[in-house]
Amino acid sequence: MQNKVKFSIITPSFNQAEFIGRTLRSVKEQQVDFPVEHIVIDGASTDGTLEILKKSGNQIRYVSEPDKGMQDALNKGFSMATGEIVGWINADDFYLPETLKKVAAYFDLHPDCLWLYGNCRIVDRHDREIRKWITAYKNRKSKNFKYKRLLLENFISQPAVFMKRDALNVVGSVDPDLPTAMDYDLWLRFAKIGNPGYIDQYLACFRVHENSISSLSYKEQFEEQYRIHEKYDQNRRLLMVHRINIRVIVFVYSFNKKMQKLFKASKK
């Protein structure tokens, strides 16, 4: 790189002792020649997470105190960030090797780029890849970014997004009133000031487990995305298409969940 930028990685956390060690290692093991600060904002976990954070030593900066949810934790982390490039990785997700190097190289080659995203695998609690068909669908959508396409559905995987801190200061942090789709709202605000860059490689892994938002609250999440779309655009045709997309996606998710339950029951 011509200029060595600093990265700030923000991790909101609450009772993720089972997974957060994997997240911390994925940041620590990035082999880079530029500074990286990893900021963990923990909501006063009681499951052993704090002990894991304490053992991490100088690897991370962390705060552990009661908060108002992920949105509050993220906004605390964003306000603490001192790097030029900011990433957001949840405490049950993780980066793949050389991700930060690839991101830094992209920003270096495209100095006018304000934010970017890449591909993201979906894994289970044992790091095994699942839902490959969803990943393939998102990858196909990701290759040709258009604001209108993003209005219709959120095809951008949050763990694989990186943004310039100056641009984040312009669009503002996450909306505290959006508990399930705060990332989608943030992407739309970023898209208003500039199209994202795209790295057609896998940068991160998004974990699905029984306590994740995508498992517990996927219906609420898609409805919240619709309301976000409605906030930024009132085109009736686009809203109708978005509504149809939601019905199809919720049906597919519900069907998949039922099949998983049947499969587990058949193995008992």
C-alpha cells in the first residue's frame, strides 16, 4: 500500500461466549502491515464472555456495561473508532484470512470509494457452510449494484461491509429504533452519497444458530426492511414488488425451518 491506513473493527456482544473467541481470532490472525484496533462493546454479559475478553489482553479494547441493545453498542463502538476504515463484525461471525488486506488494497486503488462489500458465507454453529443457495443468490445480486435493487431487498451481507469513517460521520450511525434491520437502513443511507465498491471474493462468514436474529426474528426483520424502504421511497410499484419479495422469502425461510425440524425429529 502507498499509505498505511488504520482499521477499526467494531464488535457488539452480549452473551456470545460460545462464539466470540472465534471472532476475536479472526481479527487477530489477519496478517497485515497496518494498524488494526478491535473494539468490543459488550452489554454486561453473564455467560463467561467477559472472562474471554479479559484474557485477550492488548489484542482488543473493550467495554462491558448494560446497554440498550445492538444499536446502542454499535453507536458506542463507532464513536470510539480512530481508524480511517471501519468494519462491523458481530460476536458470532468471523472474518476469513486476508480479508483486511484485500479491503485495504481496494480502498487504496479506489481512493474515491466511500464504502464497499464482498461475498459472505453462511455457517452453522460448528463453522460448517450451510444455505449455499442463499449465498449464490446474494452473490449474483451483488455483482451489479443499483440503488433501486437495494430498495427491493437487502442482498448485502453485513459482516462483509467496510466503510470510511469520514463517510460514516456524514451519514450518521445506526438508528436506535431499528432492532433487526439497522444494517439495511445504514446501507441505504450510504448508497445515497455514493455507490459501494464490490470485492468478488469471500471476506467473512455469517453464523446462523437458534439464538441469532435471523433465526428468532426473521419475519420481523423483513417487515422492518419494508418499513425502511417505505421511509426512503414511496414508489407504489417498487413497494409492491418488495412486499411480494418478503412473502416469498418468509415462505422459503419458514419451509426450510420446518424441514430442519422434521429432519432432526427423524434422527431421534
